[in-house]
Amino acid sequence: MIQDLKPYPAYKDSGVPWLGGVPEHWGVRRSRNAVEMRVSNIDKHTKDGEQPVRLCNYVDVYKNDRITDRLSFMRATARPDEIKRFRMEPGDVLITKDSESWNDIGVPSLVEYAAPDLVCGYHLALLRPFRGLLEGAYLLRALQSPAIAYPFYVAANGVTRYGLSHDAIKSFLLPLPPLPEQAAIARFLDHADRRIRGYIRAKKKLIKLLGEQKQAIIHRAVTRGLPSTGSGQATPDVRLKPSGVGWLGEVPEHWDVAALRHRYSQCLGKMLDSKRITGSHALPYLRNTDVQWDRINVDDLPAMDIPPAEYGRYTVQRGDLLVCEGGEVGRCALWSGELAVCGFQKALHRLRPRNVGQDVPRFMYYVLRAAAKGNAFNDGHLSTIAHLTGDKLRAHRFPFPPMAEQHLLVSFLDAALKQIDQAAFTALREIALLREYRTRLIADVVTGKLDVREAAARLPEEEEPLVDGVDGVDEDTMDGEEGDDESDSDSA
């Protein structure tokens, strides 16, 4: 259906450089002549003497392109005049007015659910389309087009936080097809969006399954050894023994199970002192957030004063294993000498084999990964922030095969997981392409580059409602390896 779309028969100059030509029978209006704008001043506070309300806030709009009764709204209070002015109605469109990033300005969401106590919150603008001129469902799609939202990006003012003035919101230019055509455009794009979301959801499900398979292979290898050919099970003639460690279970009889302190030296990094961030011995240093699973960020690292006399204690060398003390405790990666000299903060443990002829740090990486994913470092206190102290880490008991077997297991895991990672990367790339396609399709349709009137007329009458959210699924990727863990306390 989409591949059969064609341009309109005739076009005229819109007079707007970033819009170009529009269909001959369309109009172009400034937003002040198409919508009523109301910028909310209702914040999240509860005040005596005010009426209780439910607040549709910035996050509700930013993460959902539809405001429905499935959302859990924040509780707050407001004055009667504020409730009357900022109560939402079906067909309204809310946009983000302020944000920490300029490209998060003007993100729209269509109001499909309204209630007497549900109001638009602070940092948002409410756009109410003029009846008989503009449909909210079309306005939503129009504002999702970079060609139409472009003036927002230009007008966003700020340094650490960006915001739109009232005049900027009232001045953006909007292509205006006739009302029946607006409805057809919205209907067509909803149908296409529904299909694209389904494809993305399937890709994300695949990525999740690949992550589970990856973890299962790692856990099996570091607790049972090399699989026998073809079966995927432990080699039949290997005798097992109880490890005495809950997450490990039984391990091959010839393996050692020992506290980490007997095999690796452990050291926490340098405490960050704001008075010594710069100085004559300033070095780049690694933070918790720079260490992801099997990946270390070395771009745009901050600096900290580390005198040469302290290099031995507070810098890393090739082959060191860096382990997160907080955030996602146990997350780790090997340092491969990306920088000549580099320090590390106290939020990280540095591990080195006590005997280089006895242990392989790459194998220890896989063991720590299996332990962390198996909740070995969970102390059971969900109400407190998780931390893996040096004492705890040194006391944890881990499996240690003979060194030759460690090398074999590393070779096996590197090869097996490479194929899984390649499949996951392909799926992630396909998701990115689907998103790009969706953005381009919306832009081409709402600016009149493609005529969807006949295609919309052929659509089935009843379709499932769109799932809340951009893709209908969470934005996380396999094991969090494609993005930083924003929950880390010292993230940039």
C-alpha cells in the first residue's frame, strides 16, 4: 500500500523555504490562526486551600504520543481558575515547552482522555485546535515532522536549559488540508505507525531473547566448562562437586573455588576532590558510567590531579579489569591501553591477577558478568543503594579452572557471543532504519509530498488502538550494552 503512494496532481509555493511546495488546494497558516495556546503554570506541589488534581506532566507527554486513561498521573493541587483554564479536552495537543536539550522541545502528544480533575502541568503548552479548521490528530502528526517543528529548534533559547517563548509557539507555520483530508492523513499515518511499531516490537523481542541466550551460554561455560560437541551440555566425563556458592551450584571437580582476594589484587580508585580537579598533574580519569559491559568510554573524559608518585595505585594498565562499585554493581570491562596514562575514580575497582601465569582476566570478566546477572552481588536490601565494597568483592568466591582451560573457555565464549552480538546489532540497525522510515513517511505525508487519500479510504474500519509510547515498548537494548546506565550516581 505505501509503495503505491504518489504525489498530488498540482502544487503551489508555500512561501516557506523548509516546507517547499504544498498541494494546490491546501492552505498554510501560522499557529496563532489555527490553535488556542495555553502555557500551564501548575506545578507538582500540594498547597493548602487548593483543589486536588491529577497532573499531566512533562514525562507523560515526552514518553507517550497519546494521553490515555492507562497513564498514572501525578497528584497535585491547583486553584479553581487554573483548573478551568488548563483542564484538557479530547483533541487537544500538548507539547514540551522547556527541556534540557534543544531537540526535546516541541514534542507533541494527543489528548484522548479527559476528566474534570485532569489538568496540563508545568513545562508544557496546551494547543487547542480551532473547531472546523484543524483536527488534533492531524496536528499531532504535523508536529512530529521535522519540517514543521524546525522553527521550534531555532527558537529554543537557553544554555543549560532550553525553552520556547509564547511568540515562538504562536508563530510556527502549519500546512492545512481540508478537514476530511486531515482525518484521512491521520488515519493513514496511525495505520502505518501501528505496523511499524509491530515490526520494532518484534525486533526488540528478538534482541531480548538474544540477550537471554548470551547470558545462558556464559553462565553454563563459567560453571560447567566447555560444552561437548553438538549437545550444548557439559562434557559427560567431567565429575562435578558442590561449590558452596549459591549462584554457582556445582562446578567441575578439578576447578578451584576461592575468594577473589587469593587470586586477584583489588584497588578502588582515587576519591574525586573538587579542589584538585585541575593541576600540574591532571590526568583523564574513568568514572562508573564510562565502564559498560565489555566496553570502556575514553571520549571526553574529565581530568583529575594524580601526581606521578600515585600512578601505581590510581592508574590503569593493559589487562586490568575495571568493575563498577555502584550503579549496576559488578558491571565490568577490560582496559586495553586505549590511553597512555589514565586514572580511575573511587566508583571503580581495579582487579589484577596476583599471578599472571595462573589466571586470565578475560575469563574473570565472564565470571563477574555471570555473577552480576545472577544477582550474586545483591545484598537483599532493596531499599538501599547497592554498593559492592572492596571487602565484599574480595570475599566473594568464584570458580577458577586451570589456566589452560580458562584460555579455552575465553576462546569459546568470544567466538560464540560474537555471532549473537552480530545478530543483535543487525536487529538494532533495523530498528533505527524503521524509525528513520517512520519519520520520513510522516514528514512526506503531512507536508503533501505524498497523497494518501485513496489509501486511507481502503483501510479497514476497525483497528486496534495505538499502544502508548513511541514504539509501544521500552527503549532499553540487549543487556544495556548499547547505551550507558543513566542510573549511575556519577554519570556525566
